[in-house]
Amino acid sequence: MTADFKTHYGPWALIAGGSEGIGLEFARRIAAAGINLLLLARRPEPLAAARKQLLSEYPVEVRTASLDLAEEALEETLAELTAELEIGLLVYNAGAMHGAALFHDDSLAKARQLVQLNCNGPVTLCYHLGGPMRERRRGGIILLSSMSGLTGGAYIATYTATKAFDIVFAEALWAELKPYGVNVLGLIAGATDTPAMTRSGIDMGEHAMRAEDVAKEGLAALEDGPLHIAGENNRLFASLLRTDDRRQSIEMMSQGAAGMYHLPYPIDIDD
């Protein structure tokens, strides 16, 4: 990171999903640049552990708030948490995939929760924090997306759709905010070795990335948006998905999702 990183993105950074994994690695690198942190996550115990660790390693202020980023009152809660803070950098890292199932075999409530988390959450935070960045003519926004957002796939229908939203939303904000000095990046991650992925039961395979490498690439690419795919293997796979036959892309993504969760593909049909 350049010497003026703190000047352009400080004095505070908000990391949604900042208690572990990729979010915590972002926190470490941002704190090393001297920027204070506001970490949001659902579970209080990992948040407390992350705060303790960061305070022991970096001379910055670290605040935390345990909340569900899919909650209906997110707008009001966010306003209270950030009322006295100048947020110069937003990293929206929430929204990991937890399990896989055919769309009609899972609950409608779960599908709606993913829409709230992966669509409403970024929209709400970008609206309330990006507006002041535009007025100050500086700042940055990183929206974490997924390789799954590049095409639809069986067993992960709602997840792929919401992650596609994040990609296009980041591209649009990049076009709107770049003239005002605000950098926006859609960071596309593939299988990454994180606690959340481990809990989901996913088989990440031998090519899973390290969380610290995803965060490092994301911060390095922030000024060069609108999109960056983390990892050479992921960039190669993305090139394979860019085919004129959309059905072929969907087949590849469906096979990949089924393999990671040890599910059948082609799909078994009960008689």
C-alpha cells in the first residue's frame, strides 16, 4: 500500500464480516496502515477475539458491533454506529455460502435471508457511507463477491444470483464514484480457506486460496477497479466460463458446486 493510503481511506474503516477469515485479514492490513477499525459480524465471541488480537498488534482504535446484517433495522443500526465516525473505507465481506440444496428443497426464508444479506446489506452500507465519501472527494469501497456470481449453478441458485448482483452493483458504483475520487472494487473470490467455509462443510480442494492472499490482492487492486478476480487459478476458471454457450458455463458451475458439497450431478430425480 502507498504512503498516502491512510490519507485517502482514513481515519476509519468499516469491515462487515470482519471477525475472521478474509474480513479479519483485511482488518490486519488496514490497521497496519494506521486506520481505525469498526468491525461488524453476527457472532460476538469471534468479534471480541478479533478486537483483542488487533489491539495487541496495531496502535489503532478498534470498535465492534454484533449484529445481523440481514436484519430489517440495519439502516437505523448503522446510523447509530457510525454517527460520530468518518468512514473512509468500506469492506463488505459478509455473505459466505453455508450449505447447498436445490432451490425448491430449501426454505423460502433462507433464500430471502441471502437476498437481504448479499443485496440489501451492500446497498444500505454503500448508500450511507458512500455518500459522505463522495462529498469528501476521497474514499474506497470493496464489495466481496464470488466466482459463483459469474454464472448460475444448480444447488446454489439464490447465492449465485445475489453474488452476481454484487458484481454489477460494484461496477455501477465504480462508474458513478470514480469521478469524485472514490475507488470502488468488486473483489471476486473463489474457494478460500476460512472458518466460515469449514463450517459450511465444503470440500475446497487443493487449490483453495489463503484468506490473507485474497485481502492482499483486493487492497492492491482497489485503485484499478471495477473488478478483480483473486488468484491465478480462479482467473483461469473465469476465462473458461466466458463462453458463447451459456449452458456450458452453467454446467461447469453446477458440477463444481455439486462436487464441493458431495452432491449428485446430473441431478437425481426421485420416481
